[in-house]
Amino acid sequence: MARVAVIQQAPVFLDRAATLERGVAALHQAAIAGAALIVFPEAFIPGYPAWIWRLRPGTDMKLTERLHARLRAQAVSLAGDDLVPLRAAAREHEVTVVCGIEEIDTDFSRGTLYNSVVVIGPDGMLQNRHRKLMPTNPERMVWGLGDASGLKVVATPCGRIGTMICWESYMPLARSALYAQGVQLYVAPSFDNGERWLASMQHIAREGGCWVIGCGCALQGRDLADDQLAEALAYPDADEWVNPGDSVIVAPGGKIVAGPLREQFGVLGTEIDLERIGQAQRSLDVSGHYARPDLFRLQVNTRRFAPVEFADREERAAVEAGRSRRHARVAG
């Protein structure tokens, strides 16, 4: 048995350091209350770019460019270890953390952003980084496309964790990739909400026979207070629920055991019993006895995609030497 805590809380909009401070404080309180797994919303650090659903790409282009520049400046660099405060808190309390981040590319152009989710172990080490495979609608103006190198399940003291970001949960083949890896805790940080989303969380718990943890982005107009957005009158009502949240925890088989937490901030928690997974999968195991690999086959390319590959001089020399030897054998 392990206790999970879903943190339905707004970030400090477009402020990485302040949002990390808020997240660490929430982690501290959840850990004191006994949580072993703590989950934060999609793009929590430094905040989901909600303006993309209200501003117009053409007419509001100059404003969206300025906002994107701020988002990029406050994004998380994993190579730069921007998550040190969160990792240190996880290590201090010996808890597992799942958190959505705006990730900046540090390997190539250093300009592209990704909608990512990280799993941090109780030793404070990064266990996985998954980039959203397909940004949804206007999200494509903000984020690049992820690859399947992070589409994997990792073992933690709480169970085997796999993550899907928002509408990735509507991709049946992506779900199947997690099921085939024995996912026990299917964690879905999401900007989506409402009856359709909640029904999908229940369906996945039935289909995969796993625990499903949906962590929603609860935001009010005041949480998006920004001089530039105010200039565009994007969120004039401070009390408006821009996103109601709808965090939820669903047991294997599809029963909602906590939530949905709607139009409020707070912590959603429950005890996770992994034995219930075996009970659910006794009758339906879509990657086991209920699969038909003789009829259906899924192939997943988990190789990390790179726009360019560089070979150093020694590697090039070895390649040339190998080519010369092959040519010599052919000539002989």
C-alpha cells in the first residue's frame, strides 16, 4: 500500500523559481501527510500557456511572440539542472514525484520547447523524461513533437509508473505501449477536463487494469494575471475558472475512488493497493491472455530522434578504414 497525493494547484505564472518554491512547499505538506507518490499538473513549471486558446495567431502575433519569449526564458533546462529544488525535496522526504514541465531543448538549437513530464525517484534522481508526442491544435505553435524515447514504464517504490500527457491518452497505440510494459500507475497530467475526460480515465483503468491518476490544471483568471494579457483583455474576470481542474484517481476496473476535484484548489489523495491490478487483469489483460499477437502487432521506435549526428575524427577514421577493408575484399 502506498499513498498518492495529486496537487491541484496553480503555478506562479511564467516564474520558474517561484513556481518551484510553491511546488516544494506543496510536496512538503503532502509528504508530512504520508504521501509516497506526489503528482503535479501538466506544464506546472512555469505554467501552461493558456493564452493559445484565446489569442488569435494573426491579429495577436506580436503579443504571442512576447509571451512565448517569456515562456522560453522561464522554461526548465534539465541539462542545467533547473529542478534542483524539487529533486532535493524528493530526496529529503524520500518520495516519488511526477511533474509536468515546459522543457527547453539544450542539445541542439536551444530554441524549441517541449511539453514534458518527469519522474523523480525518492533518491532525487531523474528516472524518466517523456516529451508529449503530439501537441494538440494551437499547442503546435508552442511545443515541438516528442519522440518515444521516454515512452516507458519505470519501477518505483510505489509501483511501475508510466506517464501520458493530456490527449496522448486518446492515442490507443501509445496506451498499448504502456500496457505492454506492465504499467501499474498510469499518470496523466492534463489540461483537458469535464465528463469526456473523466470517462476516458475510467475507460483506461478498465482497459489497462491499472490505477489511473489524472492531475488537472486548475486556473482562475487571477492566476494568469499579466500586464500583457491584461492589455489584450484575455482574462478580464479574476474569478473565472479558466480551467476547473477535475483531478481524479481511478481504481483498476474503472471505479472513481477520489475526485473529481472541480473548481477548487487542493490535494486529492488515496491509498493505492497494487493487488487490485491482478484482480482486474484476471478477466481482462489486454497485453496478456486477452491479446492476439498472432493477429495484431505494435512496433514502437524508442530511438531518440536527433536532427543531426556528428562523428568525431576517430569515428570517421574508423568508418573510412572499414570501408577501405571492404573495398579491398571486394577487389580481391
